[in-house]
Amino acid sequence: MALRRKKLHETAMEATTNQMMTLESQIGSIETANINKETLDALDKAAKAMGKINNGRTIDTVDDIMCVSHFLRRRCPFAPYHSVANQTLKSSIC
């Protein structure tokens, strides 16, 4: 009888240990999912901020920014590619 009880306790202890390991694994998975969600939320906020920064920016405005940047370095290799509409402004800078 004592051996049978001992075996039942050992079996129950093993089942409890397995359940604890399963729960710890699930907690780890939940923590990882939470970190992933926070990362995606941060990326979403960054994408929205970049959208606001770049709102209305066209290839010509990027060209203007690059020209001014090169002007500050005293040269503008992009001068032949400036649009006709902005040529007067840029020619005075570049």
C-alpha cells in the first residue's frame, strides 16, 4: 500500500512539474508577443512621423534639398538635372 501511494505521489509530482514547465513556456511566449507588439507599435508611430515629415515632398523638393546641401559644400553636381520651373531659383544658389 505504501509503495502504491508513493508511486501515485511521484506521478502527481511529475504531472505538476510538467504543468509548471508548460506554464513557464507560455509566460515566455506571452512576454515575447508583448515585446513584438511594443516594437510594432513603435514602428507604426515612426512610420506616421516619417509620413508627416515627408508630407508633400516631391522629387523636386528632394532635389532642392540636395542642391542646397551641395551649395553649402560649394558645388552642385545635380545642376544639369534641375527642373525648368525651379531653374531660376537654383541657378542663383548652385
